[in-house]
Amino acid sequence: MNMLLLLQKDSDRRAEAEERRRRTEREERLEAEKRERVEREEIRREEARVAEIRRQDELEAARVLREEQRREEAARQTRLDHDREESKRRFEERMALDRAEARQRHEQMMLVLKNVQPK
């Protein structure tokens, strides 16, 4: 009976040791899984942060590009306006000169006609 009791205690000790080993392995596995989840979450957050920074940089670059294009378009429009004004000014100068020449020719013609008419 002592032998049976001894075998029973030995079996119980082995079962408890096995249970402790399984529990320890399970806790270690759960802890490792938790660490992996935390690490994956940190990586995901870092990637999201980097993606957000990249997106903000792209938005800023697009804004700068639009602003530069707007400035270039404004400068182009200013040049066009200046060229139009210059062209109009030259045209008006030519017209004034043409009118003066026409007036002078008219006056000369009138003088010629006046001199040609019998007195």
C-alpha cells in the first residue's frame, strides 16, 4: 500500500510538474504573441506616421507647384498685357503720324490747287 501511495504521489508530482510546464509554456507563448502584436502595432503606427508625413509632403509640394504655376501665369499675363499696351501705343503713334502726314499732304494739295486755279 505504501508503494501504491508512493506511486500515486509520484504520479501526482509528475502531473503537477507537467501542468506547471504546460502553464509556463502557455504563458510564454501568450507573452511572445503579445510582444509580437505590440511590435506589429508599433510598426503599423510608424508606417502610418511615415505615410502621413509623405502625404503631407506631397500636399505641400502640390501646393508649392500650384503657387509657382499661378505666379508664372500672372507674370505671363502681365507680359502679355504690357506687350498689348506697347503694341497699342505704337499703333496710336503710327496713326497720329499718318494723320499728321495726311493733313500735311492735304494742305500741300490745297496749296497746289490754290496756285493752279486761275486768279
